[in-house]
Amino acid sequence: MSKHDNEEPCECCEPDCAECNQRKADQEDDSMVADICHAADEQEEREFQRQLEGGDEDDYDEEDMHGSRPINEPD
């Protein structure tokens, strides 16, 4: 019985182990796809928020008093 015959995935992490190398490549691919999806979701959320507010991202920014809609200061 070899180490690859059991039910659990191989975790020997030896450089010549095809199963470990494939799992590592799959994890990297999954991570890259997840990052792309996350970035796309954030972009969609920013665009949706911008449409709701009718302005840009610095609207109502307390630290940017010269934004497109600065906060009114008391006289």
C-alpha cells in the first residue's frame, strides 16, 4: 500500500510528488479566482453606492472639505 492509496490527500510536500504539486497549483488558482471575484464585487459595490448617492467617493468626507458636497460649517 502506497502513501497515495488512503482516503486523505497526500501532504508529503516533496518536490516530485504530482499530487502535492497539483493541489498547490489548484489552491493558487482558487486564490487568484477568489481575489478577482472579490475585486469585482468591491468595484460593483462602489459603482452602486456612487449611483445611489449621485456623486463620487469623497462626498461627505469630513476630512475633505473641498469635496463635491462639502459638509456645511456653522457660521
